[in-house]
Amino acid sequence: MPVHTSQGSQGNRGRGVGLGLALGSAVAFGGSGVAAKPLIEAGLDPLHVVWLRVAGAALVMLPLAVRHRALLRQRPALLVGFGLLGVAGVQACYFAAISRIPVGVALLVEYLAPALVLGWVRFVQRRPVTRAAALGVVLAVGGLACVVEVWSGLSFDAVGLLLALGAACCQVGYFVLSDQGTDAGEEAPHPLGVIAYGLLVGTLVLTVVARPWTMDWSVLGGGADMNGTSVLASLLLGWIVLIATVVAYVTGVLSVRRLSPQVAGVVACLEAVIATVLAWVLLGEHLSAPQIIGGAVVLLGAFIAQSSAPAKSSDGSVASGASDAERELSAHGTAV
């Protein structure tokens, strides 16, 4: 009985840390839009902002890629898949989608990913899915529809919707691949190495798509307007690279390894809520009553989903891998 109690408390602590990491990831990802919008309004193309974001993060993570270079031999398919789907695919499909359909519709379709993750877990991996997790997904998607006010921008564009669905499928790949190999014990791929090489692969792919040599680099040396306040463009870019990409991916992957793809996916829906609130506070974009109610519903859905799933064993490979990653980040001076 004492052993059972200890394992239970460790499991609760592990889930608590995992939820904290998932929330941190949602906040970090959600802060990308409020920093990117002033740069776009200052003259940068959206795809160029994405390329700067991913390439800058890849440069920051390069020392970790060198340290974990054995992954190139051990898990090449995982690294390529994470870079193509979890980094380049999500970004490219989403930005291509919003060029054809309203942002709110694109966001809603993209954040169908938690539902798709549940389908993957249930029908591909043949693992049980709780009713509470399914209910959490339904509530989160319904609340998200209110947050983005999908009814204000309804329009049918088959190509745009397919691109948004492509972003959702790539996001599923991000969650599933983040959890890949966590049951392999000491042989589990190191999460920081996977992220570092994923960013490098994403940079290569986005370089072809974004063509950064056509960018107006002079914009980065000036200022950008943020709701009437001039902010250095380089400062905004630093936020996008360090917080909205490096910290966001690190905390996101570690949260999946401590929780599960389906739970972390539902918590990730909070990104849209956080982005909307930050846009209200920093950019002066006012929130409506349906958006506030929708945000509360998303929170409720995330709470129900996370409370339905037990934490992964704290003395298994997943928890130890996460702890190693956190210690390594601390050693490199990067806060999670």
C-alpha cells in the first residue's frame, strides 16, 4: 500500500508538470500572432515571417542537434517526419489556407486536430479512448467556433478548406510524432534532438516555399507599430523565435511525453483563446460576448479531457526522458 500511494502521488505530480508544460506551450504558441502581425503590417510577407521564425529557432537549437547527432542514424524517418509535418507542414498549410478562406474558419478546421488524434489513437493504434476525452474534444471545438466567430466569415472554398484540413492533419503528426518512441526506455529518442532536427528540416522545406532572398531585410532594422506604440522589429522577431517557437516546441513536446497526444491536443486548443486575449490586450482587438463564452467552454473541455486520462508512469522512460531534457535545457541556459 505505501508503494501504491507513492506511485499515485508521483503520477499526479507527473500529470501536473505535463499540464503546466502544455499550458506554457499554448501561451507561447498563442503569442506568435501578436508579434507577427506588426511585422507583416510593417512590410514583411507572412511566409517570410514564418521562415525567419523557424530558421532562427533552428539556429538557436543547432548546438543540441550537434549533441544528439546520433539520431540521424538511429531515427532518420522520425526527424524528417517531425520536420515535414510538425514544423513546415502546419505553417505552410495554415498560411496557404488563410490566403483563400477567413482566418476564423481556417483556425476552426486546423483545431479539429484533437478529434483526429482521438481517431488515430482509437482506430489506428487500437487503444481505448474515454468518453470524457471525447466530450472534452467536442466542447473544445464548439467553444473554439465561438472564439473565432466562425459565423462571421462563412464562405466555401474547397481548396482553402482542404489546405486547412492539411494543417490539421500535420498537427496530428506533430502530436503523434512527439510521443513516438517514449515506450522504448533508454532507447527513446531525446526530445530536444528531435525538435532541433525537426526545425532544421522545416527550415530547408520553408526556404524553398518562402524564398527568403526576396525578403525586404531593411524592415528588421526599423520599428513596427503595435496598437499605436512603436516597437523594434528585431525585438518582435526575438520573441517569435525564442518564445513562440523554441520554448513553444520544447514545452509542447515534453507535455505530450508526460501526458498523451490526445490530452495535450485538447489543451493546445487554448492557443486560439490565448491568441485572441493577447490580441485584445496588446493590439486593441476587442472581445465579444460569444468569444468570452467560447473561451470558457474551451477551458471546460480541456479540463474534462485532461482529468480523464492518467499520467504516464513517472518511473518509466517517458518521465525520465522529460527530466533529462529539462536538466539539459537548464545546463544550456534555456528556460522551459
